[in-house]
Amino acid sequence: MKELENLCKELKQLTWNNDHTGSLMRIADYFRMADYYAIFKAIETIHDAERCMPYDLGAYRRIKSKEMMDAIKQHHGREVHDVIYSSL
């Protein structure tokens, strides 16, 4: 549980720094969700190249974020999901 607390602290800081994609990458890394990590890394690359988040890319990030969080809820339970979600 201490590891999860540390993750949540990291997520809060990343979100505070407006690094929402970085937060999602950190979650994917923590739960060893390599496919989602790769997706969010690609989104970050495009975001950096564009110097802003294109609307459609932001929408895609929201879809993939919801998918990942739903998978976490299914495999790790609602309590873990809710703790992480509240840190974003």
C-alpha cells in the first residue's frame, strides 16, 4: 500500500505541473501496462512536436485513459481505481 501512496503523490505532482500525459504514463508503468505506456508516450511525442495538445489527440488520450482506468478497476478493484483517479 505504501507503493500506491507514493504513486499517488507522484501523480498529484505531475498533474499539478500540468503533465497529464506523464501521469498516465506513470500509471501505465506502475501497473506494467506496456501497450498503454507506448500509446501515451506517442501522444507525448506528438504533443511536444506540436507545442500544444491538438483537440483530437486530447480526445484520443481521454478515451485511452478511460480504457486503462477501467482495466485497473477490473483487475485491481474499485478502491485502487478510486485512489488513483482522485490523484489525477
